[in-house]
Amino acid sequence: MLKLACALLFSLAAAASAQPADRAPQPVRVGLYASPPFVFEKGKRFSGMAVDLWQEIAAEQKLQSSYRVYPNLRELVDATARGEVDVAVTNLTITEDRARRIDFTHPWFDAGLRIMVNKDQGAGFAEVIAGLKDSGHLKGYAWLASVVLLVTLLFTLFDRRFDSEFPRRWRDGLAESFYSVMSIATSGRMSRKNLFGWLGRIAEGLWLLCGVAVVSYITASVTSVMTSLSLTSQINGLRDLPGKTVGVFAGSVAQEYISENAIGSREFRDIDEAVRALRAGHIDAIVGDAPVLAYFAHSHPEIPLLLVGKIFEPDKYGFGLPLQSALTRSLSVGIIGAYESGRIAELREQYFGPANK
């Protein structure tokens, strides 16, 4: 009997120890926000550094994932806070405000914010015209145009009176005089016939001097306006953002930072939409997570984009869960294990290369 009882206890203990290993996978609702290279969405298939890390930890802990994609970070965090999803997987920054509404796992990525601009940022034609108007040079150009038209008319009347070879038709005569005036003003060449000897030469010399002055004035005014616009319109860092319109992603930490610093902004759903607006001139820069911006610029070399300034507002990414979730501790343990095994470092090198550490 004693042997039988011991055998029975041994069998029960063995069954109890085997039960966790044989348990059915636990279903988990996973919320995603597509943000390459952390989350890629291709149809119903998902990949990326955050997804790979999640799937490996989920497989170890026998969690069966069902995915739902959210259009922006704000809606993903809201859904997590309401308990519509069990875990939020993306490049989700851990912040104090979010931590009041949802739980976070142990951090698995160090990041921060950075600025993206057009590589060919500078003053365009419309900006130059506006600058000339604001500086009063357009009024000066209008006076010069009036003088050119007046001198064209005077040349025509003069030549019709004293030059027998001058065209008799008014339109031909005005065209000839206008060409002569513009030739002198722009190139300094005198193509008119000298009808008055040495007095005519002196008059021609004075007119050439006026032409040089006009060209010098136009060149100097345009150059000064373009230089001023270049200095004031280029963005080289955080200090250049006030007064500009910045693109941010809905519900992101970048949006909060830009709003807190009273910088004008426009909200976008994702980086593709923001880059289109940047290239079209609707915004002056994009502020977002540094690794996301760097990856986009690297993977789209055909688009002239440039990252400027240093990383600011350093932060950390973690998986988000509803408050007091039973999964928080086990997932954090899994992340710590991935750190210790070097798996997170391998994933980072896989998506960002060995030079990006």
C-alpha cells in the first residue's frame, strides 16, 4: 500500500509539473501601429523589430496573437486604456501621462526626437517675390519699368524725327527702341546710330552708366533678399523651429513637445503622408522619433531628405498594456531575458545596421 501511495503521489506531481508546459495557448489581442522599421504592415502579415520581439516572447510564453491595426498612436493608447487590446506593440514611448492610463513593460529601445527637412531647403521663386515686395524693391522695379517705357517712347519719337532709316511703322519703331533700351540696360552695349557726333557719344556714355546702375541695383536687391531668406528659412536645429510649421504624428510624443513649446504644427497619420506634405512645401519640417525618421531617409534615397540637429527629448520604448494587466510582469521578464541573451541587440543590428547603436 505504501508503494502504491508513493507511486500515485509521484504520478500526480509529474502531471502537475507537466500541465503548464502542455497548457493551451492563451489568446492575446495585440494592437499595432504601422511605423517602420518597428512595425511593417503588408496585407495581413506584420513584421518589424517590435513585432519580431513580441512574437518571440509570445511564443516562449505560449501567447496566441490576434492583431488589430490602429491609424495612429493616440487611438492605440486609447484602445489599450479601455481594455480593447491586451498589449500595444509599436515604438511606443514611455511617458508619465501615458503611465497614468496604461501599464508599460520593461523598456526595450532607447530613442529620442529629431528633425527632418528637405535637403534642398531654401528660398523658392514665390518666397523671393514676397521678399522683394516686403523690402520695397518691387516698387523700385515698377519705377524702373515706367522709365524704360518712357525712354522707349522718347527714343522712338527722336529717331522718327532725326533718323531717316528708322522704321516708319509705330509697332516696328517701338520694338526697335525697346530692344535698344534693354540692350543698353542689361548688357551695356550701345547699338544705336550716333546722330550728333561728340555730344551723342557723351549722351550714350551717360546712358550706359545708367544701365550699369540699373543692373547693379537689381542684382544687389535680389541677392540681398535671397541671402536674407536663406538665413531665416533654413532649419538647422531645434532653435530654428519657432515661426515654422512642423509636421507631427497624431498622438505622438513629438506632437506633445511641439504643442508645449508653442510651435505651429500639422497633424499627420504616418510618415509617408508627412513627407508628401514636406516635399509639397505645406510644412517646413517633420519632428518625430529619430530612428523612424532615420530609417525612412535611409530606405528612400531617391527623396532628398536631411536629418538636422541633435537628438533631443531622449525617451524609451516599451509595450503597453491595460492597467494592472497580468501580462505586464511576464512580458517584462521576457524582455529582460532578450536583453541578457543578446537577442535585442541582434534585432537592432538587423534593422538598423551595425553602425547604429
